[in-house]
Amino acid sequence: MTEAVSAFPSDGSTVHAYILIQTEVGKAASVAAEISQLAGVTLAEDVTGPYDVIVRAQASNVDELGRLVVARVQGVNGITRTLTCPVVHL
């Protein structure tokens, strides 16, 4: 029998994730600066490529991470799309 492996810690430890962000043209630097001030965000950098900003975030659980992304990150003016990638420990 194969045991299911959860991508999220069940021991109460912190959940980490990368949030990949696409912005309106010319908005990457201001989006990164604003997001870097949000609680739970440990790093926000503007980058080149298919995404304009990459964010490293942490939360106490997956629900809190979801609230951070939906209620706060996606509310920043200039964002057109986000992709959240939780960190897993295999």
C-alpha cells in the first residue's frame, strides 16, 4: 500500500511558497516594492522572463497562505495574474 504524501506540513511548521506574478507593462518595480511591505512576504524581486515579479512568502498554514495571496497580494494595483508554488520537502 502506498502512503499519501502531503505537500503541506501537518506538524504546525511554517508553509513557504513562491508566488510568480505577471504585471501590467511598466509596473513590475512598483508591484515588487509594494508587495515587499506585506506581512508574510520575505522577498519580492522584479525579474525578466514570463513573470515580472517573484515573491517568497511564508504562512503558518496553507489557509493563511491562501488568504495572503488572494486578499493581499492580488489586491496590489498592476497585477494581472499570479501563480502560487508551495515549497515541498520530499
